Amino acid sequence: MPNKIDVLARISPQMAAVLAKEDELAGDANDTSAGFAQMRENYVAGRAWWNEGAPAMGRVIDDAVEGPFGAIAVRRYHPCAQGAGETAPAIVYIHGGGFVLGNLDTHDRICRILAQNTGAIVVAVDYHLSPEAKFPSAVEEVAFVARFIHENGARYGIDTER
């Protein structure tokens, strides 16, 4: 009995169309023989169309948090232009790419949609990528940012109890 499931045979026609579109735009973003720089470039190209039509935000702020392995880029998506004293809960968002690919721009639209649909401030984390950053450093960076937001979020309009 084979121990592998043919996942592609089980996906919906809509997901098959998504994968075909990404292949059209980016080639094989997962071809490790191309090298990490080329894989990342392909991934960015393939994700560009995912970001089309993203909702507008009250504010989008690029920032950095000094973490255990250096500065960690973060982007805060504020769905509304908040007034003084107003707060909102937060979602810490970890972009896709298997800790090897992706960045704040490749997942911009989904962060905007999350902020718009939940009313929360979305804090996207641009952890350092592997293989340059060795496991588990990316996980540690994300945990560090989550703790930082919990301890310091009030200064960014985040209700740290929600």
C-alpha cells in the first residue's frame, strides 16, 4: 500500500486554477535546484496577483522590533483611523512560505482582509528566513513579537487583554 496521498488529485477546480496561475506568473517557486534567491524571487512574483484589490486601511505602519537575533520587521494594519484613547485587539500574523519564502509584501492582502473583517489590528511578522536563519530562530522571533505586543501594545492602540 502506498504511503503517499495524491493531494493534487483531491483539490477543487478553483484551487487548481490558483496553482496554475501561480505557475504562469512565477514558474516553479518551490524548485530548490534554482537556489534560494531565485525561489524567493519567483515566490514574490507568484504572490503579486493575490494582493490585487486589497482593502484600504485607516493606517499601515512599517516598523521593527529589536529581537533576539536582531531587528524583526513588522507591519501593523489598523483597519480604522483610531482616535486618542481608542484601542482594538490584535492578531499576530505569520506569513506563509515554510520559513524559507515570503515577506510582508507577499501576504499584504490577507492581512488587510483580516483587519477589515475582524476590526483587529493585524501585526504581520517578517521573521528571518531559512536556511540563513537556522531553526528554530524564526519561531522564536514570532514568539518574541507576540510577547512584545502583549507587553507594549497599548502604545500602538492595541488592547492587550483581547
